[in-house]
Amino acid sequence: MKSLVKSSARSLGDSRSVAHGVTTSAATAALTLIDPRRLSVRGRAVYRVGVAALTGWMLWASLRDESGLITTGARAGLTAASVGGVLGLAEAGEAMDARLQDAVGAAGARRPRVWMAAAAGVIGVLTWWAGRRMPESPFVPIEDFLDSREEEVPAQVHALVERLLSGTEDFGAAELRAQLAVARVTVSPMMDDFSGEAYFAVPDGLPRAVPGSGDFVVSGRFRALDDRTFDLTLSLSEGALSMLSVSTGSDWDDEDTEAWYSADRSPADLGSWPDAADVTLLMETPAGRREL
């Protein structure tokens, strides 16, 4: 008997389970059948607690996280905040509910609360079904980010940074070359595939570039993927090499950019870094970027 109770409780607390979907949808429909305007003061208080409890229960179940990214304390805090929010906005919610009921009645429905309850139940089932079809955990385990390692700077990345630094002898270029000679790249399990980004780890005690934070004054441009332009940017942090990244060309018009991102594309589609010899250098000037 105890095992059956535990199993039922576990199932009701799992937002993907059929028991949870059926129960919450039915409870939502049942609460929607009630017209708060017809309740006594005590009855309205009970009704509000019921709505808040259902909301809290559904959020608690939806925050079930087996990856450990969301702690039990955070889960409880978010649930408590949602319950408090529902109670705090109860009067406004009931006013909207009343207007919706009147609108449904004005549209010709003889039993507006029944229609509203049916709609609420259907929406509840559809929401549960959509959530059930999502991946089990949308979160990446925090260990995948923390378990990083340092490796030698890949030859292509090294050549690209050298290429950008060759565009000027100013703006800390010499200091950055000295850093590049001993720098390493930080890699995590999330970065095993080409992403269009390389993060640097520079030892302490080396000379630093000035200005120290922002993008280096020389950037690069190359062509790929049906002759599209892409930009290379070297970012600095506190005078040290921070990141080399690829982005869509700054010369793209709004239409090209929108089409690119609407197709869910990214620089990762390049598959690899370009050859340094194929990169054209661009210098920041008061009149904009000019080709070197």
C-alpha cells in the first residue's frame, strides 16, 4: 500500500506523467467552472488558495531537474514566489475572469462557465503534451561547463591571431604577440565541435595591452558558404587575449541577416577556421573600417 502511495505521489509530481497531465487539466477545468463572483468571502478565500496551490504544484513539477542544475531550495523558492504572486494578483485575475465570462455569454453561450472550463481543460492537456515532448532536461549539467581543460592553441587559430596582430604595431600588438607565444586555449566538453569561438588562457605576469578591454583595432574578413562575408574579431580583457570569434559580415544588409538567422544558421556552419592567407585585414578609423 505504501509503495502504491509513493508511486502515485511520484507520478503526480512528474510533469511528464499521464497522471499529472490528466489531474492538473481536470483540476484546472474544475476551478474554471466556479464563478468567483457567486462565492461568499470565505468561499472566495478557499477558491484563491486552490488556484494558488494548483499553480504552485504545476510549477514545482515542471521544475523537476535530474541534472542537478536547479537545487531543491531554488525550486522551492520559485514555487513559493509563484504561489504568492497568484494570491497577490487574485483580485485582478478574477476581474479578467468576469470580463471573459461576460464576453462568452454575450457571444451567445448559454453556459459560459462550461465553455470556459472545457477550453481550460483542452489547453491544459495540450500544454502538458507539448511539455512531455520536450527533451527530458533542457539544461546542460553544470559539470560540462566546469570540467574544462587547457590545450595548445590550434595552428589555424594561432595563425589567424598572428595575422590580425600583423596589421599594426600600435595598440599593444607587441604585448599581445608575447602573450600568444605562451597562451593556451580553454576547452570544455561543450566545445568539442567547431563553434566559431576560441577562448584564451594567458599566464599572469606578462605585459598587458593598452587599451585593455574591448575588440582589437584590426579585424579580419573572409568569404565562405556561397561567397558570404564573415568577420574575425579578436577580443581583449584587462589587456590580455580573451577570444577569437567569427561573426556574420558587418556589411550584410538587414534582409540577409534576417534570412540567415531565420534559417537557424550560425558561424558554426563553417565547420572550421579559415586559412590566414584568405583573410583581409580591416582597421578601425574615425571614418569606419578600412581595408589594409
